[in-house]
Amino acid sequence: MLVGVNDEGKVLGTSKDNFRSDDDYLKHFKNLFKERVGLEFSDLVDYELVPMDDKKVFYVSCQRSPRPVYFGKEGEFYIRTNPATEKLTGRKILEYVNEHFDGIIR
């Protein structure tokens, strides 16, 4: 994922996010990740601010998790379907988890 690049590929940068430093930007992401996903999944995610066209872009790379990852409130489950994120509920969560995580929920 790239933050600071629009849908047409134009580099906008992250300066409009108004963080005092790169460290503040990275700490903010880490805190959001910890709060909404959980640090137990942090080994699956790499992120950094990278220079691009004389600006900085926030780059996030995620590995596939061997188990379901919940976002936000307990029980909320989202999947990424290019180019959108969709929230699954009820039976759709069970179906998705069983298809993608070796049927760990019965």
C-alpha cells in the first residue's frame, strides 16, 4: 500500500499529514496498528517512509496471516478486494475464514 500516491499514480507525498517528523509519522502508524489490529501481527507488516519524486511516500507491505486478523472492534472482519475494503459479517466471515485459513472455524 502506498500513502501519498493518488489513484492515477501521481506522487502527492505525506507532508499534508502534518507530522513534526518521520518518527512521529511511524509511531502514529505503529500505535494505530497496535490498537486496531494487534502487535501479535506486527511481524507480518513492514512499513517505512520512502523518498519519491522529492517527496515522501508511506509504504506498507503485508504478508498473508496464517490466522484471521480482526480490525477495530472485536468481531469486525474486513477483507481487501481490489480496489476496496469490505466488511464481512455472520456466515460470510465463517466462509471466508474456512476458505483462506485451512478451515480453522467450524
